[in-house]
Amino acid sequence: MKKLLTILALFLSVQMLNAAPIETKGKNNDKTELTEAQKARVTEMENRLEEIKGMDFQSMSKDETKDVREEMKEMKAEARDIGNGVYLSVGALILIVLLLILLT
């Protein structure tokens, strides 16, 4: 049983290693195109960020600066969600499944 667990641990550790990506010179990576609504939202967020950069934070109260900070965090998270998805490696999926099996 110990040998089986050792082999399984070795297999999982090898699966989690990532090879360095090959640099592609001159090739365009296929990125998802944004819809018109998403493009409009991105320009709206960029305009709002320019407004925030122009604000005088020293004359604002702590509550106002906290609200602006939270707004910027929300916009950052929204921008990240527009362009990216969630990616899991095969090794991570195997590890999650094994943990679920072992813990139940």
C-alpha cells in the first residue's frame, strides 16, 4: 500500500509541473473579442478611472475615499472577469477528486 501511495504521489507531483511556454514571435494570440456592450463598459470604466485620478483625495473624508477605493476594486474585478476565465490544470483536478474520495 505504501508503494502505491508513493507512486501516486510521484505521479501527481509530475502532473503539476508546468513547462515554460514557447515564445511566439510575430504571432497573434487568439483572444476573445469583446461585444459592443462590453466595449462600452470598458470605455465607461476607463473614463471613471480618469475622473478618479483627477480627484483631490486630501479634501475628502475617510468614508468617501473608502467608497472610491471599493468602487475601484469592483471595477478591477469586473474587468478581470470580462477578459479571463477560470483555468484548472489536469493535476489539480485529479488532486481535488482524490481528496474528495479520501475525505468521504
